[in-house]
Amino acid sequence: MIEISSAVQQDKIIELLNNYSEEGTQFSFKDKKGINLYFETNANDLEKAAKLAKSAIKNQPWGSVLYFRSSPAK
């Protein structure tokens, strides 16, 4: 499971990652706690999955200026 922390654009992040399917990696939204969004992933390497999610968000027009954190969930 990975965690994305963002105070804004949460709906867009959820939509983006729920529809993400590249390099064999997929994400599925599971929970929201405050500014933290939690996603299940089929990836074995959670660090890599978190980096892929971060890259996917940053590549969006609305994501390039977004301040957020992406990491394996604790």
C-alpha cells in the first residue's frame, strides 16, 4: 500500500491513480484519513510504486505545481 499526502486535488489524484496502468503497475483507492490517501497496488516494490505515482501526478497540468508527498504506507 502507498500513501499520498495532499491537501488539494484529492479527487483528481484518486481518479488518476485508479485509472493508472503502466509498467504493469496498478493502483486502487482504499481509504482517506485527513490529507492522506491510501492506495493498494499490485507492485512488489512499494518504493518504485510510490515514485511511479508521484511521476504520474507531476505529469498532469494540475500536478506540476502541486505540493504533495508519495511514499510506502506505514
